[in-house]
Amino acid sequence: MKTASKELQKLRTMAELSLNKTAELQQVLAQIEATLSRTENQKVIQKVNKN
């Protein structure tokens, strides 16, 4: 029984770490998307200002 309990705890820890990594990955992707969006907006503003 102890072995099963330890295995369940191990799996739970792995799942929690996986969720944390997923959340971190989503945050990084959101930051990249925001940066790309700002860069694109800057290009549009510069183009409009030239005309």
C-alpha cells in the first residue's frame, strides 16, 4: 500500500510540475505575441507618418 501511495504522490508531483510548465509556456508565448504586435504596430505607425 505504501508503494502505491508513494507512486501516486510522485505522479501528482509530476502533473503539478507539468501544469506549471504549461502556464509558464503560455505566459512566454503571450509575451512574444505582445512584442510582435507592438513591433507590427510601430511599423504601421511609421508608414502612416511617412505618408
